[in-house]
Amino acid sequence: MSSNRTWSSDPAGRATVHAGRWLGLALLLLAAGVAPVRAAGIGDLVEINWVEQAARFFTFQDATVRYALLGSILLGLSCGLLGSFLVVRKMALVGDALSHAVLPGVALGFLWNLSKDPLAIFIGAMIAGLVGTALVSAITRTTRLKEDAALGLVLASFFAAGICLVTMIQQLPTGNKSGIDKFLFGQAAALGPDDIALMGTVTGIALVLVTLFYKELLATSFDPGFSRASGLPSRWIHHGLMLLLAAAVVIALQAVGVVLVSAMLITPAAAAYLLTDRLHRLVLLASAFGVAAGVSGAFLSFVGPSLPTGPLMVLGASFVFGLAFFFAPRHGVISRWWRRRTGAARTRRENTLKSMFHVWEAGGFRAEGVTLTELAEKRRETLEDAQRLGSALVRHELATLSGDVLYFTPAGKQRAGEIVRNHRLWELYLTNSAGMAPDHVHEDAERIEHVLGETVVRALERRLDYARVDPHGRNIPTPREIHRDAGLTDESKRRERP
């Protein structure tokens, strides 16, 4: 067996929760005569090299592997499924508090007949979890304390009581052999047929109920006020979700333990939350991530002797979250950075095109090109800066450079006309509709001109009665003029539009 001791930091960062957890762990460490708690892996049973160990895992010839793998899949599925609703309801701390509140029930379930009867432990833990959630609700309703403070109080009190009961059990004549300590940090290798049957039953019930009441869960998760006004039993739906959540927490204890079960509830769902804005996709992704984390944890624990299964499951889920955190298409850190960078570069190119248009316009549209010197003077930049901006236009096929003269390409001339039209229309809109002074609208138009879509521009034109002059007396290019000046056919215009 491994001697790794696994510690978990507070995922919500709440001071009260942090204090409660460390209080419970301190009681555990100070208890006299208690055997050390261990997080065991399923690979401790086989002594061969890792390649043969990996091959043996996929043969599923070891009963321990089959039970641990099936249990990990069921755990990941149930936690990912129900954790999705915790994340969208902003109740992540509830899962953490509930996972710690069930520990006294686990101990009392064991004391019922002094054995690890899965059904007795399940019933005891469920009762403890429901009592804990009811106590949180009562504290919130009857005092000035907010929910986070109530959760911290319940977590600390119940977890400390659970540690004391576990200590008492281990001081019994057969306490050290009871296996009750495995509920603290988990031991997937200890899963048996009865545990798998219980996990399968709870997971199946959760799947059926979420499928049947998906619309009600969707409504109450995103718009509780509308749900109550529509006559939905929001309170009963909430209590039903808490009941399912308590059941999911209890079946996960044997594999990942009290300390880490909240991570399996929240981490897969948090990763999915970064990848989609649709609840049904979030639920599917979170369930898939939970299953993947469970399978990877079981596999790595079997391949590497002395590696604990539960913590490896959590690390697998955390790895998936890390990928989503950095690379999610819309909300990932790197994706957002790349969009900002490319957006800033596009804005610089369009501002350069607009400056070229202004020079061209000032010359009465007679000159075919704009010199780099004229561009630099217009933009109040150095000649080197103008050369760099011109090179960017050439690379994107918006202009051509002959000597020191820049010439619009058809696509570049069209985009320049569109930017100028957007700018001047928005200035006119602000002066006419918002009552702003003409000398106060330029900066706002500078920002908005790059993001106005064609549909919005057409609506602005209709609202302004197809005005031809902006507040400063300058001509507003029409789509026909832009099209004509760019020298594009209808088909090429559609093809060249950025």
C-alpha cells in the first residue's frame, strides 16, 4: 500500500471553509493511537514493469481493476452530470460543504452493525448530508448570516464531528481493520460488487431524473424568478437536486474520499463551462470529462505502483480544466489574447486605409496613389512607421507598393470606403439622435467604426434618412459609390468583402 498522504486546498477560497477543513485534519493528526490514513492505488497488487502493467490493465483480467474502472466511470458520470448544475447555479461551495458534512453519517452507518455495509453507510451519509443542507438553509433564513458563512460553519462542525467518530471507531479492537479511514482520502482498490451495484443504481437514477426534468432544471438554474412566476415548484426542484447531489457525493467517497470529492463535482463542470454556453452541451461535456478523469486515474494508478487512484482522478480532471482554461475557443486565456492581438492588428490596418482615403479625398480623388510621406504626415508618424503600415497592407492584399507610393487594391479601396462611411454615419447619429456636440463625437466613432456590421449600417442609413453629409460637412460615401470606386462587380464584391 502507498503511504502517500493527500492534502486538498479549499477550492472556493473561503476563509471559513479553509478553517473548518484544517480543524478537522488537525483533530485527525492529534488523535492518539490512530493508524495513518493512506490513499492507496490499484496497481500495488501486481509486481511487473509498467509496459506489461499497462497491457494487463486493458485485458481487464484482474477483478480489482474491473471494479475500480467501473466505479471510476460511474463516479465521473454522476459527478459531472450533477456538478454542471452546481456550476451554473453558482453553488460550487455547496458541493464542498456537502462532501464534508456526510462524514459523520458514514461513521454512524458503520457503527450500525460494525461493518462496511454499503447500504447502511449510504443511508447514514445521506441523512447526514440532508441534515447539513437543511441546517444551512435554516441558518440563512433565521439569521443575518449569508449562505457562504452558513456553509463554512456546517462544514467545519460536521467534518470535525466526523473525524472524532472515525477516531473512536479506529480505537475499537478491530477499528484499524475496519477500512473506515479510506473514506477520508479514498481507495478505489477497495471497491467491491456491492459498491458497484450501489453506484450504478444512484447514477442510473440521476440520469433518468435529469433527463425527465431537464427543462425544469434549466429554467430554475437560469431564471428562478421566471420559474416561480410560471408555477414551477422551484423549491422542490432545488431540494431534489440536493438529494441527488448528496447521493452522488456518498457513492464517490469510497473512490476519492471526503477531501477530494468536491473537486470531481466542480472541476469537470468548470472545464465544460469554459467551452460552451448551452446547458445541454455543458452537461454532456462535463459527464465526458468526469468519465475521462476517472478512467485516466484508474489507469495511471494501476500502471504506477503506489500511486493513489482518487488524487490521480482529480489531477486528470484538473488537466482537462487547464486545457480549457488556456485554449477554450471563446473564453480561453490564449484564445482571448490571440483575438485581442489580431483585432488590434486589423484595427491598425483599417486606420491606415482610412488615412489613405482621407489623403485621396483631400486631393479630389485625382491621384491614383498615396505616397508614404503623405501617409506619415496624415497619421503624424515617422516615415519608418508608414513603411511598416504599408507593408502590412501589402501582406493582406489591401494595397500594392510601387517605390514609395501605395495604391489601393479593389478590396482595400472597398474596405477604406466602408470604414469612412461607418465613422461619418456614427458621428451624424450621435449628433442627431443623442444630441452630442459635433466636436465630441470623433473619439467614439473611432472605436465603433471597426465593429459596425452591414445590417447595423443599413439601419443607421434608414434612421438618418440616407443623409449624404456628416456633422462636419464631409461627404458620406454610399454603398454604390464604394462599389463603383473599388471597381468591383457584384460577384467580386461578395468575394473580396473581409
